Amino acid sequence: MHQLDRFLDWYKSKTSWALGFLFVTHIIQIPHMIWVGDVYLDTGHIAYINPVADFIMYGIDLIEIPNIVNVTLLFAAHVRKKHEN
């Protein structure tokens, strides 16, 4: 059990970095979603493969919105908890 405890302590110490990385990559995703949405609404195509495939590809971007909100809230809660201690 000692090895597991050491691993969990190590992993917990890296949580801030992991959440920070996810936060940054998700924030970068927002302009990309807006740009792709603008292209899709303007031209009706994203990759000019198939209108259904284009709709699905943009739909996958939209599915990421709840994840962006979740990661942002997790990051904020983690930072807040660190500053309270």
C-alpha cells in the first residue's frame, strides 16, 4: 500500500499543472470554435467533404463547450483552494 500512497501523493502534486494545461488548451479552443462556426455559417462547408460530415465535425466542437466550462470551474476551484490554505 505504501507504493500506492506515494504514487497518489505524486499525482496530487501534479494536479495543478495538469489542470493548468487543460485550462490553457481549452481556452485556445474558443477562438477556433468561433472561427470554424463563422466559416460554416458563411460557406455552409468546413472541409468540403460532405455537408453531413461538416455538420458532425462542427458538432464535435460544440460538444466541447460543457467540457470547457467544467475545466475552467475545476481550475478556478483548485486555485482558490490552494490560496485559502
